Amino acid sequence: MAKSASLELVEYLPASFIMYCLRLVPLRQATRAGAAFGRLVWRLSPSQRRTACANLALAFGESMSLAEQRRIARASCESMGKTIFEFMQFPKLSRDDLLARVRFVNLEAMDRALAMGKGVIAATAHLANWEFFAAAFASTGRPLAAIVRPLDNKRLDRHVENLRASKGVEVVPRGVTLRAGLAALKKGKVLAFLMDQNAARHGVFVPFFGKPAATVSGPAALATRLDVPLVFCYSRREEDGLFSLVFSDIIPPCRQYDSEEENIIATTADLTGRIEAAVRERPEDWLWMHPRWRTQPADACDEVSRRSAVLGGWLPGEEAR
């Protein structure tokens, strides 16, 4: 249900005031304020706590103590707060400011993919600060279009979209993805998908921490059908306050099955496995508050993630061939 204009304004005004205040402080101070905000969310939002702790228990089980699971859940809330407050700093951050706060790892792999002249599909995740990743990458002059879910508040959504665009990130709203995404690839751009959230009925089931997880199949579908290079990338928050922006080598889509559908599911599983590895490396950086496993197949079994999957809205068919 769409929000009323008055409710949107009530939500927008305090958010706008906070964004203005954050422009007056240095980035490191904003990061500390964001961590404090995350701790406040942890204390005042029992639903977020329950979801984060339940997800960690599902992912790690008895291999991780309850105390460690709770510590990671709390740190995840802090990381979310940091990301939000750092993003609000964008109006004051120049290209040089952004690039001074990141280090690129294997960026040459992305350059090799771009040099192929077909565009690039970048599969990524909500790790550390994905907004900073996009802005810093675009600040290098490499063309980037990112698929995003519009915010429910239209006023806030316009503001956030303008912040992204001011850093050179083209926004592709989810819902008009196919046409705009294909256009971005034809122009030789990097098309980024955040593919670590519950895709519900629009996804395929692949293992994530050993449990079936409904996952967007778009990156794998496009790489398979259009022969566009595919790269996995993510950000990692380092102890020195910088971000490492990590890129995989070019990932060849699976071709071992006779069925295109099976190949797409297998490639989606590969990408999800890479996300899992990155989360295991730095679990505090991931959004454990998200209900990742909410959608489940009717009767989960070992092969359900492959055999009972229903490919969703990002299989473009003849239009994308």
C-alpha cells in the first residue's frame, strides 16, 4: 500500500535533518555515530535482534557459541548503522575523498571483463558498505548501473537516488530491470545485482549455509543467455578504517547440463557460495537482520534447490537472446 503524502513528509523531515547534520562532521565521526545508531537499533528493536540471532543459529548451529552469535548479531547492527551514516556523507565527499578511503583488490579482473566490450554483470552482496563500493568504483570512471529496490517513501527514494547519481551511479529501479539492464549492458556498462536477499517467488532455491534460500537468478540468466562476462565483487571493512573492494576473476557460467535452466541454477549456486565464503570471512559485515531464509520450498530435501526451483522474473527469454 502506498504511503500518504503526509506520512512520507513526516518520515522525510527528520531523516533530512539528520542527513544535513551529518554533513557537518568528518567521515570517521559519522562512522562512530552510525555505530552508536546501530547499537540503539539493537537495543530498541527486538524483532531485528530475533531475526539476526535466528539467522546466525540457522547458519552456524552448534559450531558457534550462542555468545559469539549474539556478538556478531550486535556487530551486524552496528555495521548497518555505519553504512547508513556514511552514505549520508555523500554530498560532502569528492571523488578523491572516496578513492582515498578504499583499496582495490584484483580490479584488473574487472578491467579485463570490460575490455571484452559486452558490458559486465557484477554479482554482489550487502557486505560492509555496498553504497561506498558503488560510489568509489564509479569514481574511477568505470561505468556502473545498479539495480535497486525503490524505497517505500517516494521523497526519501528520490533523495537517495540523487545521492547515488551524484557519484556517477546509474540507478535501475527493480521492476523496469529488463529493458534498462539490457540497455546498460549494450552500452558496455557494469550492471550490478545485489543477490543476497530473499527473492521469494521470483527466485531459485540454492544452498546458502547449507539451507535452501530463494535467490535471484538474473546474473546467471544474463551471463548464460547473452554470453556477458560475470564477476563477483564485495566490500570489506578493515581495521584501519578503509574499505577493501574485492573482485573475483571472470566466472564462466555453468555449461555442463543439457538444460539451460539447470545451468542457470548451478551458476546461481556458485555465486551464492561465493557470497557465503565472504560472509564466513567477516560475518560482522553482513546484514543478519534480513529474513534470508523466509521463503522455503514446499518440501525441502537435498535436491530441492535444483529440482524444485522455479525460475523467476529475470529470465528474459527471446527478448534477451
